[in-house]
Amino acid sequence: MLATLAVAGLFSITSCSKKEAAKDNKMTTIECGTAPTDATTPATKGKGGVQRSLSSVVTVAGIRPIEGSTSIEVFFNENTEFFSVSEPALINTVKEALSTGNPLLVTFNPWEGVLISATTPDAKDIAAVKSRATVFSAENSRIIDFTKTPDDVINEPEAMGILNATDPGLNNLIPDFATAQLMFDYIANQCCRLPGPFSIDYCISFQYCQDGCYARAHKMCWIINNKYKYGTKKIFSFANAGSDKLCVQGQKWGGCCIRWWYHVAPLVTIKTPTGPKAYVFDPAMFNQPVLLATWLHAQENPACATGSMVANVTMINVQPTTSYAPSGSSGLVFGTDPSYTSTNTTLYNYANLVTCP
């Protein structure tokens, strides 16, 4: 059962020397800048800013009708965007995939939010999708109402039931904001938009906000856990009901509007003069750690809501660090990436992309 919580309510591949990559929570030496074995050539915008389509293997999380139209919107577990679909045959393909749970090889335009094509993947990709481990975790899910509970309650880890438990070998309370800012700055400096060289195996694609938060969050948690020895959880926000959408303005990357069906970032606990507080690390949106309520409010920007959509966080789910991306639109089941294969592939493929056209 989901708990109901009333809560009141910005956010190039470069060469370098050999670094260490995370694999199965262990370190393996690889050549920094080389692609993971299942990576494709990283996509970029063409000369003059011409948009190029991207392709990936995905599973359908849900479908929504578009008001006043025969078109639909589809959203995938492996992508945070909504994509419009207008061609009847393509609509039928998407609906069948949702019904059967079978994966699709899709081509899409992320900057315009349009699904271009969908076909059956090869047998290897289908087997890889079918073999994914999933975990069910509803105990920290919350349906949220920003009109009834003040921000200071949202930011209280104990009141929210999200206080980091003891992780073996990790300190679950960051001693002060200054320490958290030092960690944040180190992570932000791994952004692919910067010239490098980077201190990790794959730069982190903070500059591309349309998608990839699940890979960014997984990599950030790894850094916080392994370099700094502090515990983390992950905060997932969802717009998974009615016409809700997470609406964010990419103020750091050109000011365009971005609309997600989910978003995720590392959640930490920081000691403050008034007690432990829940903070989020999200360099794609902010220049410093921010309180949980601030992070959630930034995803309800009414200036980025158009038509019948509602800029609203439907629910949140606080997950262990091992949870990677949702598996289904409920926001209760999650896939994992213990080998960091999906993480590194996503970071590699998104390294040259940018947020705003």
C-alpha cells in the first residue's frame, strides 16, 4: 500500500589516462573514454544544431491519450521523457508491447519528444531485458499533496521515514553543509560539458537533462559511497497519474522546458544546526546540495506546463542505492544495475548531447 503524505510544496567524450570503473561494486581498471562493450557510437547534434534521432532498447511503462487527438503519449522504463505517437501502426505496436511486456527497439527525437519508429530487437537484446533483476519496494512510497504539509516536514528525515540506516563501512550523516558542498563540487566537475581530464572512468552527462538521471544518480552514489564513504539513498519522483508531468526549466543549460514521467537523484542526510535534514545531490538542476522540498518544488514549474498537462509530483519513493530505474508505471518496482554496465553505456552515449536546442 502507498502511504499518503500531505506535503507542501533548477534545477564530449574526452580522452584521459587510465581510470577505474565500477563493476559489481568492485573496481576494474579500464581505459577511460573507451565505450562499454554494449555501447553504440555516442549520438550528437549535427552541425548547426540540427537534431539527430537516437535509438535504444526499451520496455513500455505506460500510455496516455492526448486530449483532442487520436495520438497518444508513451513513456518507457529506460527513458524519463514522454513521447508523442501519431501513426496508427506505430500506436498499435506500442500498445502490443505494453500488453505483452516485450521490449522494443525504438528511434526517437528527444528534443521534440516524438517517437519515430519501433521494431522488435534482436534475440540478444531481448534476452538481456528478460534477465534483468527487479525489486519490489513500497514501504517508503508516498502520495504527496504539497498543499497540506509544510516544507520543513518534508525535509525531516525521521518524519518522512527516510533517515539513512547504517550501511556497513559508511557514515550515514554528513557532518556539515561545507563537507557536502565539497563532495557536490567534485561530482559536478565530472560533467561532460567541461574539458576534463576527469577523475572517473566516464564523465557524467549533467548537461543533457532530457534523460539519463538514473545513470547519473547511480554514478553519483558510487562516488559518495566509495570515494567519500558516506551512505546514500535514492529519491525517485513520479508523475504517473492523470495528466501529471514533472515540469522543469533547464535554467543551467539554456532555459528550455523539460518534462519527465520520473526523475531520480542521490538522497543524503546532512547535519545542520537544527538537526539532520534530507538533501539531494542534483548537478543537472542545481549548483549545490538542496533540501528535498526544494528539489521537488523545482519539478512543478507551471511555466513549463502546456495544454491539459498538470505540473505535479504525483508520488515519491525513497529507494536503496541499488535501485536503478523503475520497472512499470506504479513507481513501486525497480530494476538494478550492479555491474554498472547500463550506467556506463548511458553516460557514454549521452556524453556529447546537450539539453536545449
